[in-house]
Amino acid sequence: MSNLTHCKIGEIGKFAGQEVLIRGWLYNKRSSGKIHFLLVRDGSEILQAVMTKDSVPEKTFKAFDLLTQESSLMVSGKVREDKRAPGGYELEINEIEIIQFAKDYPITPKEHGVAFLMENRHLWLRSSRQIAILSIRNEIIFSIRKFFYDKKFVLIDTPILTSAIGETGTTLFETQYFDLGKAYLAQTGQLYVEAACMAFGNVYCFGPTFRAEKSKTRRHLTEFWMVEAEEAFYDNNDNMNLQEELIEYIVSWVLEKCQKELEVIERDTTFLKKVKRPFPRISYEEAVKLLQSKGAKIKFGEDVGGDEETILANSYDKPFCVYNYPKKIKAFYMKPHPEREDLVLNNDMLAPEGYGEIIGGSQRNDDYDSLVARIKEEKLPLEAYEWYLDLRKYGSVPHSGFGLGLERTVTWICGLPHVRESIPFPRMLYRLYP
RNA sequence: UGGGGUGUAGCCAAGCGGUAAGGCAACUGGCUGUUAACCAGUUUAUGCGGAGGUUCGAAUCCUUCCACCCCAGCCA
């Protein structure tokens, strides 16, 4: 058996007429008495394998009775094209070797509640829907890296353990760092990527970030992956152009590479196909007026809340940017608007279909004095930002950057109701297991 | 942290003051083309998230605790 060609089910079509070896797990089985069907999965696809009482030795035929859902096994046989089989190809079984019997696999091919599935996330990953979603995640990650690589952006890995530095407001996870006091899990790599930007020109980081916020909503995780680009000599407008180009690239990549997966999760791709530049852009002030005209209670100076985000996100059929927010609701490092002191040069990008914010970006404050003033205004510890301020002392240039939330992007592209399925092992307020 | 909700067998779920439906899974048998196969049968809760209480009687009403879900704030 082992001297046969091992074949991934996803490539089974190339082996029609040949005898191959499949290694995987039993997804399900059916029988009509003298004919048995095994559904075997191997991570690439599911394959139907058949045997009849006359086609195999009795011992092989009887192996069917022993097999249980998710038992690991090797099956050999001849590949045949057959319209009756799901996937169009079928395996005529010669031999079966059971590697391990699975006893009472908890997730049956029926409906289950979210709580139960999350508790069994380590097994839930094996279901076709979860495999499809995480495969799309894989393609999205790859497309992002390729996008930046092709544009000659340099990948800069930023530290996960940091001293107290970052944005204001958000709560951080802390841990004792030897004798040096407290260390915090990074909530952003931005400040570091700004330093690297002054070394390489265009850079990005892509890693996990942590927020100890007690948010329990469908769009929040305590640990999530973020792509942060930082571009020297880009203004806010150049920054938005780059964001749009990236989003268009990711979506077209997924549409090209993940057709099968999108079908499995039954994603209606109508809106995804419309994700072509240019995207609509609306200033914060216009957005407030638009929202007020639609009956929202938002006032100038207030942040755009979840409900408002949903109203806006339903007003467009493709991603769009809201730019130039009031200074007082945004981070200290954003560059003030040259003509409007109360505004900053920034933008959020919101995904359509009610998904909301996926990107936050801004032109950075590159002026030493006004940045120091802002840090003091926010009552941040100036000493911690000394190295960051150095960047404004030694060859400061206009620069911009943005952060894209990976899980929110996956959730939107897959059309999921909640971010928790967009990451293999979600970390949430009430979830640390498995 | 506020507001709302749920917890009954391995899973899903009915019952809403009178003594625990049903389905799936599992198990047994039947079927040579099944598609979450089908058909027939068998088994599973002195107990309904935990602890108190009211009552002749509690899954059901009350108190309290726990776990989880949804919405809001914060943000990616």
C-alpha cells in the first residue's frame, strides 16, 4: 500500500485511471448493505470512496462497520470520474488501513449551538465551513504580503512586548518584565514602524496585537492580527489611495483564488465584485450631516458609533473612506489639518454590507514642537516617547500610515455574522480555551 | 461596565405549579449508487446550571451565585 503514489484529494482529477493512496480522516459514511460509501477528507477536499461486497476481500468490506466519524485512515484504490460522486471523482477501494479509531466524536453532521462549537473549536476546525473560512484567511494574508512585496515595502517585525507606549485610551495586557518593571502586550506596531519608515522609506508590519478592552461585540477580539503600513513622503490623500489599492487587490485575489471556498460558505459575491476603485470618500463633517438627515442623533465632535457606522455602511455598495475627524476624538500622533485646527488628517475605511470599520489611518504629526504639545495635552509620559520624538528631530519628513484589521477583513469578505470564526483560536473576553 | 436573554441526556430541543415530549448521535437488523441516504427496532435524565427557600407537590414561583449569548461604549 505504502509504495503507491500518495495523492491529495484536491488534485485527484490528475490521477484518473490510476491507483493512488489517500491519507486522511473519515468525514462520514453511508451504505446500502452490499455497497459502502466512505467520505474521506484530507484537508484539501472530501472524496467519496466506494466498495461493494464483490469488489474487495471480506475483511476490507467489514472494515466499514468498524469505522467511525473522524477515525484516521489510509485508503488505496483506482480513481474514476463519476458524476454521481460529490466532486466528480470517486475512488474504487482496494485496501483500507485504519490508523486510529475515533470514539464518539462530539461534533456530528447536524446543528450545534455556538457555545458548544466554541468549546470544541479544536475539533470544529475540521468542518468544511471552517476549513473554507480559514483557507480564505490564508489567501488574504498571502495577498497582503504579496501586495506589499511587489510594491517594495519592507516587512518590519515590531515587538510584542513593549514598555508603556502606544495610543491612549485602550487598556493593555500587562506582565512583569524581570527587573525592568511592567511590560505590555503591543496594541499596535505603528510607532515602531514609523521609526523603520525613516530607515527604509516604505514599510509594514503584520502581527498579533492585544487589547484588554472589555468589549463583547461581534467585531472585537482581545487578540487580533493587524497589518500596519507606513509610508515616507505620503500625505493623507496618498495614504487613502494606497488603502484603496490594497483592498481592491485583496478582494480580487480572493475572488480569483477562493471560488470553491466562497461557494462552500454560500457567500453572495455580488458586492465583492463591485470592489473596484475609486471608492467613495466623505469628510467627517459631510458624514455627520448625512447621518443627521437620516435621523441619527450624532453631533459634530462626537465619534461615529456602531449604529452610525452601520447606517453609513449601508449607504454605499463598496468600501468607503471617512476622513478629517475632529482632533479631540483622535490619537495624539495624527497631523493637524493645516487650515482647520480642530480637525486632523486621518481616515477610516468602512466595509459595506453593514460591516463597518476595517482600516484606521492618518498622516502623522512630523513636527517636533506640536507633537510634544499634544503628548503633554494627553498627559502621556514624555520620557517614554523620547525615541519617538527623535524621529522628528533627525530628518523628519511628511509620512502617513494605516492599520488594517485582518479578522474584520476576513469577516466582511466571508460575510460572517461574527469575527470569532475568522481566526483559528479566538481570544475574547470570556474565551481563553481551547 | 450598563441593558436584554439563555442554561433540560453526548448534541439540538418541548414543557411555563400536578410528577420529564420529540429529533440527532450511539447500538441492533435490512437494503448494490448513496448525497447531512433510507426503513425497522433498542438504549440514554430519581433528574432540568449550583445552593437555598415558598408549596401537599417545583424544570416551572422567589432569593442568591455561576457559566454563556446578544446589544451598547472603546476600537482594527
